[in-house]
Amino acid sequence: MTARVAADEWQTFLQSHPQAHLLQTDAWGELKSGYGWSHERILAGPAGALILYRQLPMGLTLAYVPKGPVGSWLPTLLPALDDACRTRGAFALKLEPDESDPLFDSARMPSEGFRPGSHSIQPRRTLIVDLSPDEDDILAGMHQKTRYNIRLAGRKGVSVRPWTDLAAFGAMMNRTGERNEFGVHLPAYYRQAYTLFHPEDQCEILVAEHDGQPLAAVMVFARGRRAWYFYGASLDIERQRMPTYLLQWEAMRWAKAKGCLEYDLWGVPDEDEESLEAQFTHRSDGLWGVYRFKRGFGGRLRRTPGAWDRVYRPLPYMIYRLVAQRRIQG
């Protein structure tokens, strides 16, 4: 039987797993529950999982475990996962394991009834900046031009501080999405994320400004030894002052001051390093434009295990895969 637990019990469990990913916290489940998902928490033995459920057309339900499960979950947790998903009528369970989980074994997944997913929900590759050295050494590990732009921003009067103007941040995100032609969340989403994570000291919005004029902003998160850059925005004005470079550096300093050892820049094209370096100068589609910016901070390329799917109803799953593939190609 599924050991469904309340939020306080889940929080106690996560306290014994300080390196669990932010996307496995109850706050993340609460955030997503306001935007098309529902969630529950299950425990079995030494392991647990936050499961998100999404209602799709034709009455179908997809179950999804982002960056989990937590702990040594095979085979102990698997019956509980199956029970939870079948109770909700899910046609499939999609797992996206945490790339930092030393217990995850891709070779074992097929024998446990999982198949490689046709697509991932979270970015498959990312760049991780090592925050363990002192600040001078972190800067020394960056590309020379990035280091120059960080210092240039300071010389040109750009300063960075925490920002509580959530409406202005949401508006800046909208403007950035329109300019760069990518989707962004509603302003209420960022407000809710801040409301859930900031009181726990796991989130901050930082703004780069000049003479009191906001130029760019980021929303960053931290848990345990890791920090994540999830959302960033900038205006069209004063870009020659390089505010986004100083902003990222100050976000790294914020994370380091909290004891984080890694800063996850969260999402670059799913290509090997040789291909990335060969193509970034002439490509701007998808995540290529942000890779050009992110690579300068000297992070190490890391690829996640990707998605693994457990199928309960083969026909709906086949339709789901076809639709998802067409969207990717389109």
C-alpha cells in the first residue's frame, strides 16, 4: 500500500536528505499545484518521492517525479509508486532522476520495467559552476570576456541588490519573453514561488540597476549545497553596461554565502561539448542563445540521466509519445 504522507512528515524526511533536489520539496509541489498539476508525497522504507499529476486531453493522467525519487528507492519504493499512480488512473509514470544522485543506476531501469522516455520535461544538459574555491579563483575560472564584463558593469555604475517588487519582476519577465520569443510564466507564478521559498531562505530575487533604474533581474534558489538559476529577465535599455554579467556573479556570491558548493545555470542545448563550441557562434535558436552567455562563467557541462517511463496503459502512452514528438519537431 502507498504510504501517503502529509507535508510536515515529508519535510522531516527531506531534512535527513539535505542534498535532495529543490524540485522534490513540498513547496515545489504547492507551486505546481496552482498551474495545472496536483501533487502527493509517498514514503516507503528509506526512500520517498514527490509525485506530480497532470490532466491531459481525453481524460488521461500523467504521473511525473521531477529530480527524484529521493533515497535508495529500488526496489522498496516501486510498489508504492505503482499503487499511487494506478489509484490516480495514470497511464504512465515519468521519472527524471537527479543527476547528482550517486544511487541512480540507469543499467538497472529496464529490468525494473522502465523504458527510456521519448522526451524530458526538464533540460537534459546544464552547466555547473564550482563555488568551492575562493571568489578570486572562481573568477579566474571564467572566460576572460565574461570576467571583463563583470568588472565593466561595476565601473559603469551598475549595482545589485535584493528586490521585492514582484510585479515589476513579472513584467520584466514578460518583456524578455516577448523580445526573445520564448514562453514565460504568468506574473502570479513568480509571486507564488517567492512566497513559498523566500520565507524558508531558499529563494531570492536580485536586481541589477543603474541610478535607481532596474535593468535586469534573476530569481535564484538554493537548497543544501546547490543553487539554481531558474528565471532571468532584462530590459532593452543600458545593455552596454553589462548588467546581466554582474547580476549572475552576485547570484553566485549569494549562493556561496549560503554555503552552496554548486551553482546550476539550468539549461543549455543537449549537445556534447565539441558540438556546442563549434556551433554557438552562429546559432540562436532554442537554448543556443543562452549557451553563448552561460558558457562564459566557466561551468562544467553535465548531462542528466534523462526521462524514464513506466507504462500502465500502452495505447494512451503510444498516443502521448506521438503527440509529444510532433511538438518537439514542430
